[in-house]
Amino acid sequence: MIRTIDIKKPSEVHQSGTEALVKALGPIGMARYLEEYDNGGTGDYTKEKYDQPDFSVEEILDMKKR
């Protein structure tokens, strides 16, 4: 018996996984799952994004040079 393996590109795996999560959990459930998987579901993203320093383009380019 010959078995074939369906090798997908990483982008196809990502798309299939996202579609399966949306189908099983709905869009909000998918987002919650991915957040939990990504960083343990802890923290306050909204607060944390505003706690990040604002760098100018010049400052970012200077950091790159160092």
C-alpha cells in the first residue's frame, strides 16, 4: 500500500488552522485562543501598547546604527 504525504506551505497551514479555529470557536473565540497561546492570556494589551515609548524615526535609525 502506497501512502502519500500532503506537504503544505507554511502559509497554507496557517490559513487552514485559522479557518478551523474560526469554524470551531468563532472569530472572537479564535482571537482569545491565539492570545492565550501567544502569551498566556495575561496582561492588558490596550494599556501596555500605550506604555511603550514613542520613538521618532531618527531615534529608531540611530538605534539601528549602534
